[in-house]
Amino acid sequence: MRIAVDAMGSDHFPVPDVEGAVQAAREYGDNILLVGDEAVVRQELTKHETSGLKIDVIHAAHHITMHDKPSEVGRSKPESSVYVASKLVADGRADAFVSVGNTGAILAITLLGTLGRVPGVKRPCLSAIVSLDSRPVILLDIGANADCKPQWLLQFAVMGSIYAQSALGHKNPRLGLLSNGEEEGKGNDLIKEAGELIKKSSLNFVGNVEPKDVVHGAVDVMVSDGFVGNIFIKSLEAMGDLLFHLIRREARADMRSKAGAALLRPALRRVYKRVDPFEIGGAPLLGVNGVVIIGHGRTNALGMKNAIRQARLAVAGGIVEKIRQDINGINTEPE
């Protein structure tokens, strides 16, 4: 495969971006196209053993920061690494695009500048993949669409189910709508109307789910509007950070706690690995006409390597083509 990687996306670019790409090229044998300031990227590449690896460097004159406004980057930075890398996918020169940069800018550029929407998709959506109590769960939308229509949630459900089955390996993935109660009839008007639409589809809809159901693996796909989904994923991250902070603090409180912590260290490391977002690496932007994987800006090399792995899974699973085939086979109303 040919994977285009934004080498200027992370908070500490290009160090983890390049190192993770090198690891991916070595482990997967793919052709990695590193896109960014050529001099900077090549200088970073000299720090790694790359003989025999298929790594190309493609120059991009600009890079997008977290402070750039998504609505302006198309004009102010027309040759950004995000634009150049995603254009490689649009032109058929790459099979997927991976970035851990400014999410809003990636959405704006891929949707309006390079890839566009899959025909029939009303709104592309952002996703996250978490693996807590059981197998991976895809959550969507987590921020692209704050105000949604019921038909959009139905489409999110279709796209999430396709990804869960074809990329994450879940046979007949279980789908739930995030709500304030499990009982049918709970939720606001959006959730109630979306639930009625989804029930008429062929999706494996298990009904409304609460956050506790999601984290305990009751579903493989969780659907919400982007406002609620964004709060959910940020709350999950914040709670995880808080718990590990409290554990570390209490483990150092006295000699007995230090002794117990030493015995528990292997188990705690296994737990941390289960919740470490860099073990997943990234998640898809679904609904755009190409494979786009977005990761966290504070990624390390492991996170970048695993984001590239997610791109490989999406390409191998034929995600975009399956969305193209299935999205118009469901009952949606025109915009």
C-alpha cells in the first residue's frame, strides 16, 4: 500500500511523525509518503536506519498549526502538508492519508479542497476508537457536527457499522444510540427520531445505551451527535487521566503503599496499555471520498505507527467503496 503521512502534524513534529512512519514501513513493508518541509523531513530521516525501506519525501511549502482557523487555511496555506498529502489520495497516488494535525483543518481541506464527500453522504463524521473492557468500539460523531438531523445519525450508524465489521473485524456489529437511559423512549427528540429510523434498517441495533454500557463493551458502535460525542470522549479521557494521577499519588503516600505499588506494577502497566490511545493510534474521518485517519496531536512514534496501521485496515477492508455502495440503500430524506 501507499500511505501518505502528514510529517508536520504532531505537537512535536517531525520527530514522532517520522519515527512512527519509519517503524510502520519496517513492520508493514508499505510505501510511506512523508509530506512536509523536505529539508526538515530529510534531516529527521537521517536519524533512522531506512535502508531497504520504501519511504519517499514529498515537499509541502506550509504546515498547519493548531492555532490556524480551519475556515482560512485553504486560502492562507494552499500548499500545506495536509492539502498535499490528501491530494495524493484524491489523485490516486496514495491509498490513504494519515495526520495527527489540526482536526478542523483536515476536515475542511479534505471535504472542500481535495476529496469531497462520498456521493449520498449528508455529513462526514469524526470518530474515535476505544478499547477498554473488551474489544474495540467505534464512537461517532465526536465533533464534526454539533447539530444533527435524525437522518444523519442513521448514516453515521451505517458508516460506523461498516468500519466495525470491515476494519475492526466485528461480525454483525452491535449498534447503540448514546442516550440518558437504556429504556426505549428515553432521550431527546433527535435520539427518539433517529432510533425509529435505525430500527427500520438492517443494522444490528440494540437500542439506547448509557456511557456505562459503552465502556463495558455492550456495543461495537456508539452513535451520537457531535456535541454530545465530543463531551463523551473528552470526559472519558479526563477521567482516565484523573484516575492514573490519583493512583500514582496514593502509591507514593507511604512505605506500605510503595511496597504494594511495586507488586502491582505489572498489572498496572497492562491496564495502562489497554487505555493508552496510542495503542489505537487514530480513527477514520468517515464519509469523505477517501481513507483519512486522524490521530491525537500529542502522539508519540507508537501512536503514529498505529495510526498508519488503522489506515491499512481501512484500505484492506474497502471502507470507502462499501460506504459508497450502502449509503444510498437506506431511507434518508434530502437535505
